[in-house]
Amino acid sequence: MKEAMTRYQFFEDKILKDVTTRQPDLAEFDKKIEFLHSVKNDISGMKESHNIGWLKVNTQNLIDKLLATCQTWIDKYTRHLVTNTEVEIENIKEFIDKVSKGIKQLPENCVTQAEKD
């Protein structure tokens, strides 16, 4: 069994030699989501109307759109993290299934019990 794992590691090293994976930095996502929540809180605290000289400007529609935009980006960041996590879990499950099936199959050239174990 140890010999098979060593061979597996050898092939994995050869196949995945130049493969790199980039995982999203969860701390950066958290900072961005917290920032967007703080912006959202700041926007919701704004006055709905402003007097500019003799002109009164109603900013409620602008505030609503900005709040919706902040929420959209919060949802996008969160959805990306959830999707990425689900894909990683599915990949791990597939890998475990493939390895489990491979472990059950005995090599063709097995002669002794030690080689079978």
C-alpha cells in the first residue's frame, strides 16, 4: 500500500508539476463585504432632501439606487464565496470516489500478499 501511495505521489508530482491554484483570500473578501456594509449604513443615514439655494432636491431615488447597488455587490461577493466552496467540496468528493475505486482494484502484477495490501 505504501508503495502504491509513493507511486501515486510520483505521478501526481509529474502531472501537477506546473499547476497552480489561486484561492480567494477570505480576509480580503471579508474586508470588502464589511466596507460595503459600512457604505450602505452611511448612505441610509443621508437626508432625503437637500436645499441648494432656492432649489430643493429630493435624493430618495438616488439613495435607493445606491443602497441597491451596495447590496448587489455584497450578494455577488457572497455568492462567489459560496459557489467556490461548493465547487471545491464537489471536487474533493469526486477525488475521494476516484481514489476509493482505484484502491479497490488490485494491480495486475500482484504476486505476494504484501503487494496486495
